[in-house]
Amino acid sequence: MTDTDYLKSRIREVPDFPKPGILFYDITTLLKDKDGFKGVIDGLKNHYRNAGVDLVIGIEARGFIFAPALAYALGAGFVPIRKPKKLPWERVSVSYDLEYGTDSLEIHKDAVDHGQRVLIVDDLLATGGTAAAATRLIEQCGGKVAGVGVMVELTFLNGRKKLDGYDVFSLLQYDK
């Protein structure tokens, strides 16, 4: 079982970043701790080990930290979801709303085979917009979303509501 108190103790809390009133959870202090990093990967692996995952998708940019290691641990492939104009081949794109504007994500058109079970991984679930966009991309490619796994969930932002119907798992939760 993953020691969530230990993991939380390795995350640095930075007040007023990137702007006043925001408490930023800096995961770089956890990543440099070999037991902390292993604990994150093991915790996510333990939740999804029986989910029949074919591919682990990492959302740019911090999802790239966890997704390849988790794919290895699960015996699955890894595929990146990128910001626009970063992928060199034919792409599928989806736009989604932000608090002030819109953003987009892209995946190679041939990255997911029809019917493959795909686990979406990111470092953080906040408002849920990015993860919901990733689920739409996977389904547009013909994949089946096996779950959405994140290291940290900011529960007070209710991002999970945008992911109704999916297996959403967060290793660590913050309520404020």
C-alpha cells in the first residue's frame, strides 16, 4: 500500500504562485526522492494492474513524467498527447474551454488502434478540462478509456464531474 502521508510530505507547497492567493503544489521535490517517485508509480500501478491496459497516454507536459514509467510497470505501450503543432504526423485534435479562453490537444491519428484499452495519466486533476479533452481524443481514435489516473487531485475544484462515467483515480487529494 502506498504511504500517502509520506508522498504528501515530499511535495513543496509554494504560496502565492503563480499569482497571489494560489497555493502551488511543487512536485519536483517528490520526483527527486527515489522512494517518493517509486511510491507514485506503484500506487497508480496497483490501482490499474487488472484493468487490461494496452496503452498509457501521458498529457503534455508533466504527464510525460509518470506515463512512461507506469506503462513499463503495466507492460503497456506509451503515447504522448501534445499541445498543438508538436507532432509531425497526421493528427487528431480537440479544443476545450479554459477559465479565460480555449486550448487544444493533439494525438497522432494512428496512435491508438480501434478497441485498445487506454489509461490517461497526468500529474494533476484540477478543473477536469484537460483530462476530459484527452478522453474525447482517445474515443475519436477508436480507443476505449480504461481510466484516468493522476497523482494529485484538487477536490475543491470538482474536476471529477467532467469525467463522469470514467474510472478516475487520484493517489493524493487536497481539499483546499
